[in-house]
Amino acid sequence: MAKDRLQKIIAQAGLCSRRQAEKLVIQGLVKVNGVVVKELGSKADPTKDRIEVNGKKLMKEPRRYVMFHKPLHCVSTLSDDRDRPTILDHLEGISERVVPVGRLDFDTEGLMLLTNDGDLTNALIHPSGETPKTYQVKVSGNPKLKTLEALQMGVLLEDGPAKVSDVFIVTPGHHVSPKNTWLELTVTEGRNRLIRRMLDQVGHSVQRLRRIRFANLELTPKLRAGQWRDLSADELRKLKNVAKAATAKRTQFQAEADDQDWDYEF
């Protein structure tokens, strides 16, 4: 097996995220064959080298891929400095150190993907991969067609323009009301509170927000709030295809960016 960067090996073992692994290396908590390594560019072969983290031999976990139905009023991290409920409170029975692929707000519910596969996570959350995420949104008032078109064309937020790739009006088990409307919309970005800010911008504040799809995965009524299940073999196969396509997009994006760096006029 070819050598790889230490932080990647540690993250792939399911011990922590790659960013957290970098901090462990810098802090001198990682040893390779008994020697402390502090340089981030250092590499090792996990099949031949003895890697220790904080005094313990690094053991590779089996891969785990979990669909979780995040309830309301729960943070989508494994810990919280404000002592609020976290998704970890609902993950009893999972022995592997799975982490969320992206996040949902405290007051947003719905589908989350959890895994200890670092490469898959990076492929799915990188902006250039444009992984689709679909939500059902209850908004104030009754948006007109021109408002939906504006969301697709793009609205200007404080951190730049944003748009949805698809949006339409639905009534998921609710009667039509002059006070509010249910929308279904899809975005390919993951900026903080993006949907809420976009809808505020067009004058229809969000009253309820629920993610129902992520990539090829779909939330069904069988999985209730607070529950989780492992992905099926077919779901995982399709998800890996989505990740592969996202990685290809990222590679193409980087190549085009490199080309533009040299596109000068003299």
C-alpha cells in the first residue's frame, strides 16, 4: 500500500475529522514507529508502520454508513458547549465514530447522513461537487410565481448570490392556507442558514424546515424523528456513484481554475 498523509490515515480510521487530526499532529500527539511526528506533510503506510495517537495504537474501524432522522431542537454535532441536546443522544447502538456529512440547524429537522468514511464525506460536502439537498419548507404567506422564479434566478445575500436549482408549491398533508404555504426546493450549496436567508430576502420567512433528500437518499415515514438505520447495499452503491461524480466535478473545477490563473492578456 502506498504511503499517505498522517491526518488522512487518522481520519479514515474513524478517530476524528481530518482537521482535528491535523491538530493532533501539530500538538505532537502522533507517533510513527515510536517517533513523534509534528509535520503535517508527513506520510506513513498504515499496513506497515505502527501509528499511535495519544499513546494508543491506531486501529482502523469498519466503514459505517447511517441515515438519521434529526429531530427539532437538537444540534447536529457530537458535542455542544452550550449543553444543548445533540445528535449523539440518539445514536445508541453505533459503536463506530460516525460524524455528520454536513449539518442541519438547531431548528431544522430531517435527513442526515453519518459515516466514518472521510473520503466520501469530503466528496459530498465540497461546494464544487454540488451535491443536491431537497427540503420541504413552510413559509409565511403565499409566494407568487415570480417569487419562485426569483429564487431560481438567484437572490443577493450578504455573503454573495444564492439560488435554488428547483422549487415548487406542495401541500404535504396540509390544507392550503392564506397565512402560509409549503414549498419543496433543492439547493446544491451548504452555507449557514442559506434557505432561511433566501426566503427572508424574498419576503416569506420560514416557519418550518425539513430536509427530505440528500444526494440519492430519501427520508420516508418509516424512519421517525430521532431514529437511525444503516444504508442498504443499493443506497450505498448509488451514494458512492454520487460521490465519484462529485469528485470528478471538483477535479474539473480545479483544472479550470488553474487554467484561468494563466489566462493573461499582454
